[in-house]
Amino acid sequence: MIKLSAVIITLNEEKKIARCIESLLSVADEILVVDSLSTDKTRAICESYGVRFVEQKFLGYVEQKNFALKLASFDHVLSLDADEELDSTLQAEILKLKSNFTMDGYEFNRLTQYNGFWVRHCGWYPDTKLRIVKKELAHWVGNNPHDALVVKGTVGFVRGDLLHYSYDSISAHVLQTNKFSTIEAHSLFSKGKRATLLKIVTRPPYQFFKDYILRKGFLDGHYGFIICFINSLYVLLKYAKMMDMQLNKKT
């Protein structure tokens, strides 16, 4: 059976990391945690499972995940976030794959829980993610904090869901939206991207229309409306913060 490394990056994930690791125990031959100097019980919890624990000051989401990918011991790597876990179907299918990886990468659907509610629309499901790759053919790309794993080669699909435990409250979503929109605004600005008043006026309502109508967010009830509205707020904040940087000529 082909050996598989599972890689996770963490920072103060004591509430969620155990669930993630436990879902990997039956499929991974190595569990590698690259931690950004956590100050809670993350390290103790990880070490209680016998994982390989490496500390690395945070380099940025894309950079940190590329750093972790390079440290994996085996040629095939499964990448998860600390707030994710493999469901039972996905675990069983990955075990089958390990007898014969025929593709260079494998993707599967991600199902997100929002304040206890499983979101099946809003552009959040199926939210297919590439997460198993041949190490030498893959790397992470994107504008921080939004990262994506890419592989040069063939890609297959695996049944089952990657369960994503995102926000425990609406307040947590709003706080993360403010934080992540700042990070992405800086990332885009540093790459020479610029905001315009037209983008500020048109992009947020279009985002809401796309997520709530075209992606059927309305089928997720009141949480669907809230998620789609905050998604549009994210777009507004991103461009507004970029405009502020342009006016003040700072990064």
C-alpha cells in the first residue's frame, strides 16, 4: 500500500485540531502539523496523538502551506485545515486509493457548517477542493488569505465530503471578514492591483446576486441570506481598503 502524508497548518487550534487528527488516523502514514507558534494547548494535543510537530513563524497562508508541503515525508500528500475532517465515506475511499494512485491529484467536495447549520448552496457547496497530490508536481497559489492547491498532471475525484467547521457565530464571520479583507487588499495592492469607484459600487451587489440567486443561497433560509450578504460585504471592504491604500499611498 502506498504511503500517504497528511499535512495541517495550525495557530491556536485547541478547539478543533483533535477532530481533524482523529479523522486522519486510519488513512495517513504520517501526520505533520506545522504550527505558527501557538500559545494555547495545540502542541500538547497534537503530541498526544504522536504527530510530527514542527514550529514555523507564520509566513502567509500560501507560503506556510508550501513550506509544510515540502516537509512531507512521502510522495503523496493529503492537505487539511485544522477546522476540517474527513467524513467516513471519504476515509474509506482514500484507503482504497492507497492501493493504487492512478492520478497525480484527487479532489473532493467540501461541506461547510455555519453556526451549527450545514450550508448546501451560496457557492459553498459542493466547493470542490484539490487536496491529495503528488508532492513533486504540486504547490499552493493564490492571493492571501485565499489559497489553492494546484498540480501539474491528471486529477481524479473521490466520493465523500470534507467536513468544514467554519464559523460558530455570525459575529465570528463578521470579524473574519474584516480580517481577511484586509489581508487580501494588501496582497492585491502589493501585486499592483488597484480599486476603482466602479468596482466598489458594482462588485458587492453582483456578489450578492450571484451567491443568493444564481447559486441558490435562498434555499439555505435565513442563514443563506446572511452568508450571501456578508460575502458581498467582504467584496466591498476589500475594494474600499485598496482604495484607501491608493489614496494614502501605503501598503
